[in-house]
Amino acid sequence: MVQYSVYARVCNGLDAVAKHKARLYSYLPDNGSVRLLVITEKQYETIEILVGNYSEDDTPFVCEQLSIF
């Protein structure tokens, strides 16, 4: 894990990516870092969700929903 906060934004095209990248640069924190990862729709389609074996003894866990804005 790199950090606790992960934010996602859907952009329609590389022009929108460039606009939001410039916005990120203008709001960089004085002490800290921001990581930007750009993936295409084709790359996103290949995401795999890896889940281990479930047994009835496992306690359920609470998932926090990912907000894409």
C-alpha cells in the first residue's frame, strides 16, 4: 500500500487527462507526493479481482465503496 487515500477520475480522452494533470500540478502539497496513473479503457478491461478461498469460519468484512468522480 502506498497510502490510505486513493482517488479515481474518469476522463474522456487525453485532452481531459492533460487538463486534470495540470490541475494536480497546481495543487501539489508542499510536504508529500501525488502519484498519477493513467490507464486506457482497454487496460481497465483486463483488471482481475483476486479472491482467496472462502470458508464458513471466515468473518465477513466491511467494504468501503470506491467513488469515481
